[in-house]
Amino acid sequence: MEHNIMLKDRSSLVVSGVEHIYSFNDKKVEVRTCVGEMVIEGENLDMSKLSLDENIINIEGMINSIVYSKERKPQENFFKKVFK
């Protein structure tokens, strides 16, 4: 799955590669993408389109920030590291 974001004039955001939407309100959107967690903050946010088949969301409103957290990867076992 591919992940892309397209932001136009800080008022129209298209995000692809969305796997899960944790929460959505007029100030914050929290989603999981195929490359990690993403938080979008702004004002008067509205989800204008949601396509679960295509893994795409469109968000309208004033976008103030887009923040990624690190991709969650499985922790490697301590003993595997020691005995390599």
C-alpha cells in the first residue's frame, strides 16, 4: 500500500494509505497510515470524503499541523541480538 498526502492552500488535505481512523473532530484527526501514526490539527475540520476501499480520506478546513510518530516495528528479542 502506498502513502501520499496532498495539501492545497492549507484548506484541503487528501491522505492515502489510511488503515484506521482513531478519532475525528473539528480540531484534530488521529489516523494510522501504512507508514505510522498521523495527527492532523486545525480548525473547522470536516471529513468531506472517506473511502475505505481505496484507503483515502479528504479533510477540509484550516490545517495547522500534520505530525507523524515513528513507525511501530516489532521489538527484536534481546536474546536474538546477543546470540547473533
